Amino acid sequence: MNYKKEYLEVFLKKQEQLFDEPVAETLEEADEFLDECMAVVADNYRAVRDYFEENGADTAGMSREELLEQAEVFALPDGKYLIVEG
């Protein structure tokens, strides 16, 4: 597995915030899916903002809350964020 077990569990539990239907049902499927779509673990809020800006998103008018509420952003138990491109 490339991603920590607890990260995979968060994605499995909350994947429908980004997708209309589940894309993975097991930890292994979640790991493979996240690997295929090159999901990123950001260490903090600033890294999330940097990620979006580096990928061409206009974040200028977005508050911290608005940015972290994006469907692509999954809050992780250790204070980091998983970013998944849908």
C-alpha cells in the first residue's frame, strides 16, 4: 500500500463527497484508485492552497474554509489533507 491505512479508510468512508457512486470498496481498491489518479497528501492548509494554485485553480477569493470544503479535499485524522482529482 502506498497510502496509510487510516487515509484509505477516510477515502472509503467519504468518497461519495467527490464521486456519484463508490469507486472502491476495499482498502486495496482504494489504494489502487488513489495511486492511479495520483492523489496527493498535503501536510497543511498552505500546501492544499499551493497544490490548487500550481494546478491552475484561481484561489484568490477563497477563504480557508471554502478551499478545504472543496469536494477534492479530504481531511485526514492527523491534520493532513488528501487531495483527489475527480
